[in-house]
Amino acid sequence: MSAISLIARDELRLMRRNRVAVVAFALLVLLTLAAAFISWSHQRAIAETRARFQAQAAKEFEAQPDRHPHRMVHYGNFIFRPLGPLAAFDPGVDAYTGNSMFLEGHRQNTANFGDVRQSSLLIRFGQLTPAFVLQVIAPLLLIFLGYGAVARERERGTLRQMLVQGVSARQLVAGKLLALAAVAALIGLPAMIAFLLIAGQPDALAGPMAVIALGYAAYLALWAVIVILVSAMMRRGRDALLALLALWAVLVILVPRVAPDIAANAHALPTRLETDIAIQEDLRRLGDSHNPDDPFFTAFKQKMLRQYGVSRVEDLPVNYKGLLAVEGEKLTSRLFDNYADRSFAVQAAQSGLMNGFGMISPTVALRRLSMAAAGTDLDGHHRFLEQAEAYRFAMVQQLNQLQADAVTYADDVAQDAGADTRKRISADHWQAVPEFRFQPAPASDLLRASLPGLLLLLVWLAIAALALIPIARHVQKARR
Amino acid sequence: MSLTANGQRIVVNDVHLSYGSHAVLRGLTLHVAAGEIYALLGGNGAGKSSTMSALLGFVRPDAGTVEVAGYNPATQADQARAQIAYVPENVALYDHLTARENAAYLLALAGRRPEPQAIDAAFEATGLQEAAWDKRLGGFSKGMRQKVAIAIALLREVPVLLLDEPSSGLDPKATADFNRLVHDVARRGAAVLMVTHDLLSAADIADRIGFLEAGRIVDEAAAQGADRFDVRDLHRKFTAGSVAA
């Protein structure tokens, strides 16, 4: 057996014989399993609830009686974002962004009912998920198990004894690293097994799953290297522990918490109220279809009359009010899309800046990778919003077109006693409106989005590993 | 193993060593031949520990040459250390391991895999009680630890044995056992260098004694006849300077 494996085996034997280390390790494994179970059951409950509400909303929409189509435009429809299988491992921003939307004519509503708005404030400090345990708790355990790996040898004089036995400092550092890397693998193993169990469903994507596994392995390996580096640099174990705890607090807690605030300040989003006021002003500028003197709608009316070769809207073969509704929705949707695009651009700039913090904190890089591969990052949320808007627009325009085609202009403007009945169309039409089906991002998109985070982590790992070389030389010079 | 010129296993020639502006070795010269026991006697600050560090390759002399079994510890630390068994004054062993595990582990690191019976025999030779062999070192006294370290050093079977205050912490019987063991090692051809400030211990065991003061040997005495050393003369030499401070 080589000196490296002998040293690694002895370090593991020391940990095994240390009751505190064994209990801490067992607790982390239990915590990981509990997190996996809780996350899995939570996500399953969420998925079932959303599926149930989605079915109920569709049923209620289709069960509406004979009505004027525009009433259905305002009756609207609810849609819910289904979660992908990897969301059980890393729910990402899902708890914060909202997951249901009310779709109606003339307006784009925002997503509602994120978990953080429904739960106690505690959830804001991080949900107990396997991702959270591996990102935050696992490095802490590696610190407690490994801070003394080299520093203890120096402090107790055994370092000199080992060097005298012919062991090189490089072998010593490599052996200690091998032991801590084995512990890191053991820490990650239950989470990875749970990951496979909760995410390994028929529709799970193998590529993103592999990237997540690789990313977490690189992250834990990085922490093992950092712990050994600091342990080898410090004279005393106590100093190594303090330095590592400070590093953990900054890299794992402080930077990931402060970075979003910095990003939000650097690229500020207008408030909801400011946006609403601006949209109302723009809407007013678009014109008023009810105002006979409105220049835009007067021009539109002339265009329709020319197109159909008639001189009065009453002579049009289609319902002019329906045409107006189609045109009005097109205009307002374009306006809303512009605001949404601007908002997405600001959020993308925030995300870009936030991702840049991955160069300062490997936890930020890992989160980016993890959420992107799980499809639970901001891009995943935007994907839902874009599909929701596309669905809303198609649904509203389908109903507006029904108004144009299936309700006559004469009936639509009539005020007599039977007019209300004549304006109604068959409820069968509601069933012809397709249900919302969220199309999750393909594996290639998820992989592309997660690769920068993985690359950043690998760069971190390479730099830390290279730093071990001069540190080993420093250890070799142990005089005492 | 290889020998240096003239069959010397340890050669220190005109070595100078400073830590910053503080000179600790100032022209130290000493030679220890195969089968010889050399005691370096000196008080606090005389340069005993720095001599050990230079022999073990932990410090590089500013001037002069050091050779251990033909290797320069400053430039060939791994090769030189492979020829050395070292017992420090404050024995550093692993508290989480038993005496047997400590021996097996440290010897394995040195590339040796003695039979369990050989380890037991070495423990027996040092006088370590059998009941302690399978106990973790956490509860061991300084003397017991010393015995474990000496057993490990013996099992290394190398040409150079370095001992730093070896009798410190040993009771009189254990000291006598230890002296006998060191003689056995020397008889098998090893060069033994011990640094100590215990004049009687040095007189008891050494073939030659060097008096170290302010980083250089100021006097030397060689064992002669059945009485070996004139202890009164040794004491006079030892206390002549400031070495016994």
C-alpha cells in the first residue's frame, strides 16, 4: 500500500474513532435522507395539487353555459406551471416566482402563489432540499472533519515524525485529501441515490441529471481541497477551523445572499405601481375604440370597410365589434409584450451580474448550474410566462374571432329584450379551446444553460488543486 | 546504505546556520562512524536541536556540509531520512492508535512491514508492559510513549539512529534497558548520535562525547578502559563554559 493510501486510511480511522465525527456524519446522512423525502413528498403534493386545479379550471371553463364570447374572454382561465422531476432535487426559484396565472383578455397578469407567500417566513431561509443540504451543510461537515487534517499533525509534532519516516509533504497532503474526498463522496452518495430515486422518472432528462451529479461532485471535491489547503497553511488546528468557518460564512452564506441585492440595485426593476401607471398611459395613447373620433380606430374602420368593399359596418359579412376586439387585443398584447421584454431584459442583466458572483463564490456557481439543469431557474420561469402569454393571446383571439364570426353585428349592438339570448353562442365552442400544456425546456437547452456554472466550478477546483503544490512545499519545511 | 568517506555515517563539516540575524551553529564539525555512539552534550541554546534539524533536512545550513549515510539532507531529504531512525524528546505519536497500530503505521510509512512478533519483541525489549500493547496512546505516560518510539526506531533497522534527550521521562530501569538496546543497535553497525544535557546518561552510553557551546564543539572526550569516562573531568568540562546553563 502506498504512503498516500496509508495516510488516507489512517485519517479515516481517526474519524471513525472520533465519536463527534461519527455522530455529525450520521446526522448529515439522516438530514440528507430527510431532505430528500420531504422534498420529494412536497413536490409530489405540489404537482398533484397543480394538476388537480388545472383539471378543475379546464372543466369549469368548458362547463360554462351558452354565452357571448367576450364574456368568456373576461371569464378567463387559470393555468398552473407543472414541475419537472428535477424540481424535487432543486426547486430553485419556483417557491418565489409563483406558479399559477389567471389569463384573461386585455391584460397580462403576473404569476401568483409562490410558496413563500403561502408559508411562514422560515422558508425564506432556505428550504430543506437535498440541494440545500449539499450546498450549505455538507461543506460545514467537511470543515469540521478536516480542519485539523494537516494542522493537527504539525501542532502535535507528528508531522515531523511522518517526514522523518520518509513521507514527502506532497504524499501527506495527497493522503489527507484522499481521505476527505472519500468522506465527501460518502456525504454526497445518499443525496445522489435520493436524487436518482426522486428524479429518475420516465420523463427525467439524463444529460441534465449527469451535469447536476458532476457539479455537486466537483463542489464537494473543491471544499475538500479548500479544507486541506487551509489546514496545511495554518500552524494550529484552531486557526484553521476559524479561517475555514469565516470562509464558509462568506462563500456559502454572505455572497449568495448579498449578490441578488447588489444585482437588483445595479439593474433596478420598476415597481409594480410604476409599471401599471406607465401601461395605462400607453393604453390611453393607443386609442379608444368606443370614441367615434379616435384617429386610430377611425382609420381601422375605414380599412375594414375598404377590405370588404362596403360603406357601413352594418354591411360587413363579419361582426365589426369582433374585428375591433381582435385588433384591440393585438395592440394591447404588443404593448404588454414590450413591457414584459423590458422586464425580462432587466432580470437577465440581474442574472448575468448574479452569475458573475460565481467567480467569487463557488456556491453561486453551483446554484446557477443546479437550477439551470433542473429547469427551475429564472429562465425556466420566463419560459412558463412566455408560453402562458402565447396561450392567453391565442385563447383570447380565438374567442374574439368567434365573436366576429358567430355573433352578428346587429345582435351584438341590439338592446331589445331578446338580444341577450341572440348574442350567446353554443357552449360547445368552449370545448374547442385547447388546454394549456407547458412544454418544458429540452435537455439541450438545460445543458447549455448549466455549462457555464459547471465550467466555473471546474476552474475553481483546478485553481484550488494547483494551490496545493506550493502549500505542500510549505509543509515540507516543517521545522517543529 | 552507503558510507561517507572514511566509513563515517554522519559527517558535519564546519556548518554555519542562522535564523535571521541569530547564529545558532558557528562552524560545527563532528563525525560519527558506523557502530559508534556519539553524545552531543550541551545546555539550552547550544545548538543541539538545530544540529538535529540539519541532519534531518528540516533546515539548510548557510555554509558547510552535512552528510547522512552518504546523502545530503538539505538536497536529498527523502534519501537521507530513509537512512535515519529518530526519537525526539517529546515523542509525537498518534493518540487514536494503539501502541501496535502506531508501530505498524509509522513503519509502513517508512516502507517496512515487520511481522507482528517482531513488533512484540521490540516492545518487550524496550520494557513496555504487554498490557499496554493494544491500548491507545491517549492514556500513556511520557516514559511509555518513549518506549514505543524507541521500539519503532529499532524496528526501522537503519544505519543512523538520532536520539534527542532519549532518557528524559524514563525511570532508572527503563534507562538501563534503553542503554542496552542502543548498544545492541550500535553493535549491529549503526551510527548513533544522541543530543542531551544529561551528563551521566551520556557518560553511561557514549563512545565519544562532544561538548557543544554556542554552535560549535568546544571539547571532546572519548571512552577509555573499563571506567570509560572520568565523570569528574567530564563535569569540569561541561561546567567550564556556559553550556550547562
